[in-house]
Amino acid sequence: MSSDSQLRLEPLPVPRTFDLEVVSVEDWTATLRRIVLRAPELRDLDYRVGQDLMLKLDSGRGLVNRRYTIRRVDLPRGEVEIDVVRHGSGPGARWADATRPGERLLDVVAPRGKITVDPGAAWHLFIGDETAIPAMFHMAESLPDPRTVRVLLEVGDALDAPPPPPGLAGTVHFVNRSGGPPGADGPLLAAAADADLPASRGRAYIAGEARTVLAVRDLLQRRGLTRDQMAVKAYWRRDQPNLDRGEPDPAE
């Protein structure tokens, strides 16, 4: 699957390498763990909302890369915040469970990724599962007019639904799997089928499980959106671990 369905507005910031320290760890929801990382060099970090940072984590057979969307940056403090989904037993979930303040992370690369908001779009539709919550919230809250925003997020149950960012409460809608397995495209696909698509030219941002995001993309295309109106990103793939580079195998 192509992960580079994007709008090229201006040159993206050049990625840099940082050595970071874990500052704090807290459970934000039943499945999302919020981790704050710090380094003096982060005080001049240049990034676009929706971009991520790449950590090198121990897989038990060597180091692998895992990527997490930048949720928030505090430039004066030199801190960056990420939210990690804790389902599964891969290197990322194990690290999020075990990490504590004081841990050092070497050779972290940031910012990565090419998907960010299109400020010229008349409206913005964000669609994803739990893994997309940090990116969708950060991109949505960066837009000046919440009336142009609609966010559809699939979660396992009510305990997995975080509070929306200030000002976006009326635009965020959670799709409850009712305890069903993540990565089954039925609930999110049904929500996308019912989503309002105004006649003006807007943009859809779709992220999450690889097969599901392709199904949502194809559905929205049948409903009239063109490929250049959609930014699509696979974060993971059902029943398969991510590759060592931090992304899933391309979906068929």
C-alpha cells in the first residue's frame, strides 16, 4: 500500500537524530499510554502536524524501528509527547508497558512522515482506529475553524475513548467495536459510508489498519472523492507484525 497519498504544500522539515529521555508515563485511556520525551535539542524542532518520530526498540532479536505520531511539542521545555496503543505484544507495546522515567532512547529520528493538513480544503474528514487518535486529534485541533472538521474514530469500547481536544467536542464521533477485535473493517467502514461529504472540495485523512484504510479509501472514492482528496496511511496490519523499518507490509 502506498503511504504517501499526500498534499505537497511546501518542503517538509529535514529529519534529525536525537537522544531522548523519558520524562513521564501515564495511562490516558485503557489502551493508550502517554509518554513524554525530552532533549534540549527539541527546543528548535521543526515539524508538521501529523508527522511522527521513529524509535529504535528491542525486539528480542535486535533493534527494530517503531514510529509514533507527535501528539504535542513543548518547545521551551524541549519535550515531545506521544501516545502509544498497548494492544498486542510487539516491541512497541512491550516498550510502552515497561518504560519508566529516566530511560534513555538513542538515535531517535524526527520528524518523519509526509501526511499533514491541507489548510486550503473547505472541509476535513478524519477517519481511523485507536492507532490514529494522536495524529487525527493533532491535525484536527490545528485547523482554525472546527465547523470544517469531522472526526470518526473506532475504539474497542467506551473506556478506550479519550476526551476530545478543547473546541472539538462536537466534531469527534467514536465508533464502538463493542469489544470486537481491532482491524475488522465493518464498524469503521459503516461510519465512513454515512459520513457527510459536502459538495465543496475537501480532504479526507484515513489511517489505521492496512486493509481497513484501503477499504475506506475505496468506499470514499465510490462516493465521489478523488485520490488526490485523500491522504492514506497504514499504521499496522491485522495478524502480521510491522516490518523492522516500522511499517506494515503493503496491503493488497
